[in-house]
Amino acid sequence: MGILRTGTTSAAVRIQVSRTGRPALAPRLKARSLHEQIGLPAELPLDQIIVDDCVAALERLPAASVDLIFADPPYNLQLGGDLRRPDDSLVDAVDDDWDKFSSFADYDAFTRAWLTAARRVLKPDGALWVIGSYHNIFRVGAILQDLGFWMLNDIVWRKANPMPNFRGRRFTNAHETLIWAARGESSKYTFHYEALKGGNDDLQMRSDWYLPLCTGEERLKDGAGTKVHPTQKPEALLARVMLSASNPGDVILDPFFGTGTTGAVAKALGRRFIGIERDTTYAEAARKRIAGIQPLPPEAFATAPSKRSEPRVPFLSLVEAGLVKAGETVTDAKRRHTAVIRADGTLVLGPAVGSIHKVGALVQGLPSCNGWTFWHVERPAGLTLLDDLRGEIRAQMTAA
């Protein structure tokens, strides 16, 4: 999705990158919006595509106004000549001018400029995702750290259907890398751990994601059947990013909007978006695409509360509410261990007295235990987990 942008190193100096990637310094005044001139806060262009240089557009946005940034910048692929298949047919590779830079120094200056501008518009607890290949992602990662971003994960997107290595001189390039970084070390970033785990058959979501390339009806093509954009990303990739690291109603910014995958997915999942795209052809294709997106019903993307965000309920509260009784026994799922509930909310097992967690760990010979998910009580319908009884109190607290 990357389109060649100009970068800004200060309010008075602009790095202009030509179609060949050669930079030239030129003085300019920092643009001020009408709202800034009259002392009012700038308005966010929500659900709009700004057709402009990405750094210049970012500078006009208010500071600390965006929840999440997804960036797919130029990769600086450094392709040397045409790439052909064994039958001598031409491969549709990324050879557009916007992906060409005259040197690594030029690319680094460009990267530092847009990341600096992007960090300014992020909220203190915001985060950024940036995707790249081995050509650029390591340079981007170093600059991210230099600017104060805090690395959270690198994600490997394993492509289900990668392009073969036609020359047979290297490994098939079957993945791309995403960096997930918080705005700063102290940022309280969003992460929906439980939701991702639930959708992954109750296993922790790993940092390698196996997803196909953008193909079929999802791939935008013009009237002649040619790809509108050479690096269009799959909607499934953006959906996983947004579901893991944002909330409904959050503002998602994409400074290299391309054909609008970020906006399309944001609209479907109940998020707001801001797109920045310099190429008018890509921007128009994105507008048409997003206009045809029907948002999902809220229940299809509503964020389930995390365990950590739910109100704390001590075991004693279950005793006081009469959901369990002093003198009643608790047991594990296989009825191998039993302990007696005391009036003060502790358990007793022989000479040992302690919390549901401490006694649960003791009977298993483990250093720790989650007593809520280990102990059960006998009820007419069978064994009932203590955690289910705790859920009843939490439901009452929420309804109150």
C-alpha cells in the first residue's frame, strides 16, 4: 500500500523525494489549519481519505488523537531488472517509482520523518503496527526504537500461497514481518488476549500467522483485469490486527492507505478510520471499495471484557452471599481431593489452612494454582465450578 511520500525533519525543512528517490531540501512554513489559527482544536477527518503527502497530512492532525496506526510503507525492494518465470513470462513484481529510493540513507530519512509524525498523533496509550519484508523491516525497527516506541511483538505472516523463487538462487520468500509497538514504554496499550485465545481453540495466539495472500474477488482489478495495486494486503490480516489491538469506536489511521484495506476492515468491525494516500487512482478505488462495505452487527465484533478488567470477587463473598456454605466441601473435577470451606473464606485440609489457591496448589504439589478453576462444589445438576459461582456475583455487580 505504500506510496512515495515526502518527509519533514522540522517545521521549516522539508525532505522532498523525487520519483527516483533523490532528496532535495526546500524551506517551507508548517501548514496551520483554520481551527489552529482561531485557537480551536482541529477536527478529525473521520472515515475520510486525505489525498496528500503523508507527513504533511499527519502534521495537520491534532496531537494525541489516534488510537492505532497500521502502516504499510514502501519496502525499498531494490529490484534489479525484470523478473521472469522459467517460461520467460514477466512476473508482475513491485517496480513502481514510489518504491524506489536512491540510497539507504534516503530511505532512513523518509522512515524517520513519517514515524516521527505518526508518533505525534498517537494517543499516550496508542500503538503502531508496521509491516515490511527483509528489505526494510530491520531499518524500520531500529528507527522505531530510536524514536521512543516500545516494541511489543514481531509477528510473522506466513503466506499460504507465496510466490515461488523463480531463479532458484534463494529460499522462497514465504513471509512478511509485522512489528507491533506501543507509543512508549509506559503506554497502557490494548490487547484482547482472552478473545484471541477463545478464537484459537483456547490456545494462546502465537506470533506466526498463517494467512493467504489477497486473491479472488477481494483483489481489486481494473477494467482490463490488471491489479489496481501490487501490494494489496488481505482483509483477514487487518481484521486480526484490529481485533487484537483495538476496540469498537477506536480511530485507526493508515498513512499509506493504498486501495483501502484498513478502511474497509475498520468499517466492517465498527472502528473509525483516517486514510492518507497520495495517489488519486488508489484513493478513488479505496473510496468505491469502502462505500460498498456493510458493517457487521455490533454483536459480531463487540469486545468481550477481559478477566483482568472484571471486578475482583474474593471467595469470602461467595460464602457471604450463600452461594457456598461454611462446612461444605469442595473437590477437584475428578473428585480426588476434598477440602472444607471455613466461615472466613479459607479452606482447611488436614493441618493445612489457606486460600482456595494455596490449598489447591498444595494438593497438586504445584507452586501455584488458580483455585477458581480447580475447585468445584456438588450441586443437584452435578459438579459446579467455583468460577461459575463467581460469575453470578459479577453479573449482579454489573447490573447494579
